[in-house]
Amino acid sequence: MTAQILDGKATAAAIKSDLTVRVAALKDRGITPGLGTLLVGDDPGSRWYVNGKHRDCAEVGIGSIQRELPDTATQEEIEDVVRELNANPECTGYIVQLPLPKGIDTNRVLELMDPAKDADGLHPMSLGRLVLNETGPLPCTPQGVVQLLRAHGVEIAGAHVVVVGRGVTIGRSIPLLLTRKSENATVTQCHTGTRDLSAHLRQADIIVAAAGVQHLIKPEDVKPGAAVLDVGVSRDENGKIVGDVHPGVREVAAWVAPNPGGVGPMTRAQLLVNVVEAAERAAAEAADAATAG
Ligand SMILES: Nc1nc(=O)c2c([nH]1)NC[C@@H]1CN(c3ccc(C(=O)N[C@@H](CCC(=O)O)C(=O)O)cc3)C=[N+]21
């Protein structure tokens, strides 16, 4: 039997259709959510992602604010754009596309962002709130993984999840999300220093592969019936995307999130969720202030 597909495209489309209704409701109250992006440099992949985000915004009725700088931009020039987006009332949420050029202090840029406008969930304040179980924007790819599993009825509560990777945008925060009471998974985090990765993988009910190592997850390392999510992105000599999961895994697993077509579209959908929720929070705070005053 071949695995069923965790269909990120279809799930993202359903999320977007729900958001379209919520955006219309905000507009009725005089609020138009707007997503800002700052792209530094002209990497074609990064440009492609950023353009995709603005296409998504147009689909659900969110406004777009696009800012670009050349790859020779200085720390100060980047920070000036961040300050401008912080102050810009049309921009209710924004992202600084990563990675930034060599020599730029990325954490300083992220810390300068208004946390109320953090659409990526990667601001230190947002990550701190996640640790503290407070509400706030969630990191897009990790939350995309959770929503993709939920949408397909894959049991998370009590499951043993093995995450491979410890990058800031994905690997580090997935255990924080999945071990919340609302998810109740048990999580093992593996990385390049893990001694016997295969032994850990064979225990997993759910594998989240975010290492960026081509075909790292082999069929013989997967427990029959497991769910395997491919979040790894590398490129072959022709520039085609190659994931972390060997194609043969489809013959062993019960569920597979392919790459492309799995978690990627969910990342983009969650970005829109964060923008809409930030606008909803701001609207609720404004209404509270009005009644209090
Ligand atoms: N501040 C910031 N936030 C990010 O969220 C961010 C970033 N920087 N830098 C780069 C990574 C990468 N990323 C992807 C988003 C969507 C797809 C996606 O939709 N992929 C499609 C198509 C893939 C293709 O064909 O190229 C798919 O998986 O089906 C992929 C990758 C967001 N990132």
C-alpha cells in the first residue's frame, strides 16, 4: 500500500477561504489588513517566495506593501525600512525575508520589528510567548505542520514525534508546539550530532524531516504506518527541489507530506493567518480602549 498524501495545497486553500470571510468582516469595521515584505538582494528563489506571498494576499483581500533593497544594503538601511514598516499604518504585519546578506546582523533586525506586527512568529517576543504558553503569532512552518496533521486526522495526542533539525525557523520550535497540552505529543529532537538517528526514527509515529539533507529519511528507518512530513529543501544540479525524504518511504508510511505540495503551502497560509489575527487583536484592543475611555 502506498501512503496517503498530506495535501498541503488543498488544506491551505481551505484556510484561505476561511480567511477571506474574516478579512471581509475586518473591512466592514474599517480595517484592511496589509502584509509588508522586505526583500534584500536579488536571489531568484527568495523573490519567487515573496511574490507568492503577495499573490496569496490578493486572493484573500489582504493589502500588500513591498519593499526591496539591493544586496549591498547596509545594516542601517535595512533598519530604516524596518522602522518605516513599524510606523506605517497600512502595514498591519510584515516579514523580513530570510536569509539576509552576509555581514548583516539578522537578530538585531528581527528585534527591531514591532512585535505586534510580527507575521513570521520569529520575533524574540513571539518565541518567548510561545515558551510561556501565551497567545501570539506562531512560527509559520511549525504551525503549518500541526494544521496539516490535524486536517487529515492524524493522531497527535500521545504520538511519538521525531523532529530532525534544529534550525531557528523550523526545528527548534516544533517541539514547543507539539508538546502543548492541546497537542500532547512526545517529541524527540534529533540533529547532526545525534548518534544513532535510525534508532530514533524507527520509534517514531510521526517524523518531521527538516534537516536539509537529501533523502536522509530512508524506507528502512520508517515504522510501517507512520506519518512522514518532508520539510527539507535542497536543490539538485538542475535546480529542482529535493526533499529530506527518500521516495521509497511512500511504500512504508501511512501518510506522507511531499515536498513540494505538502508543508510549503501551509507555511504561506499560516503567514496570512498571523496577519489576520494580528489585525483582529488590534481591532479588539481599539474597541476595548474606546469603551474604557
Ligand atoms: N522571513 C521568512 N519567512 C519565511 O517563511 C521564509 C523565509 N523568510 N525565507 C525562506 C523560507 C522558505 N519558505 C517557503 C515558503 C513557501 C514555500 C512553498 O509554498 N513551496 C511550494 C512550492 C515550491 C516550489 O515549487 O518552489 C510547495 O512546497 O509546494 C516554500 C518555502 C518560507 N521562508
